[in-house]
Amino acid sequence: MSHKNKIRGYNHEVSVRDKHIDSGISCERVPLSGSIGGKYSGDLAIPTVSEREFTVECKARKDGTGFKVIEGWIKNADILCMRRNNQEDLVVMRMNTYLKLMGKYYGET
């Protein structure tokens, strides 16, 4: 990974973490961006009301490669559900929608 890409990824992780914290949702960066695996998977960890944590993977692209089709599909919808044959559904939503849902989960909003 080039140095610029690494910096962009770090900045995106910090930005997403800070948006959670600003919304009253506990969130921390995972050591080594989850490269250790296991309990330390993903880029961010969000403690939950149970013992399990939510893990968050962050992706940032300069030119939007891979995102443009998804953005076209979601348009003005709040949530996009996608499924590839024989795979579990994926859910995509805008950050504001996600933070509202997480705020409700944590009883903050």
C-alpha cells in the first residue's frame, strides 16, 4: 500500500471513529487496523450492551472505484440491501442513517 493510501485510510478510520464519539457512541480504533485478526478484526470496535462488539471495516477511495454503482443503487433510499447468490445479504446506508440507528440502540437519541 502506498504511503498516501495508508494516510487516507487512517484519516477515514479516525473520521468514522470521531463521528461515532460525537454522536455519543463509544468507538475505538483496533490495533494495527485489524491485521491481527480474531478479537482484533476490522478497523474499529464498538462495544455493545452485551459482551460482543460490533466491528467496522472502513474503506476510502480517491476516485470512488467500487462505490459508484452502489451510490447509483441507493439514490435517495435510506438503506440498500444487496445479495449475491448463495451469500448473506449486505446492508448499505448513509452515515447519518447509521448513526441514528446506533444512537437508538444505545439509547442516546
